[in-house]
Amino acid sequence: KWLIQGLEIDMFEILSVLILYTRTSLENRLHLLFKLYCFDGENHMQVDEFQFMMDKLSTSIGSTL
């Protein structure tokens, strides 16, 4: 749907969708999402990282539905 809508392809959005729809446990999916969006490599996210993640997740889920 990204190409149909004329939007630029964002790799964070594509990776997020692939992670969300993989056949694994919810815990594993959340762990992968955390690793994708936690840029500092720490055990917690900064507010700006969390906001970026929520923006990309909402855009990617909205584009696939």
C-alpha cells in the first residue's frame, strides 16, 4: 500500500510491520521492536525514542489495514 499511496518507503515502518506480523510470541515481537527503536542500547527507552516508535507503528499499521 505504500507505493499505491504515493508515499516514500520508510524502512522503520516496513520492519515494524514485519515484526508485528511474524509467527512468534508477543514477548519476542515486543523485544524485537524494542531493539529496533532503542538507539542507545540501554534497558530503557528515552521519551523521544518512544514517540518515534509510536509514530512509526501507527503509520505502518494504518497503512496496512
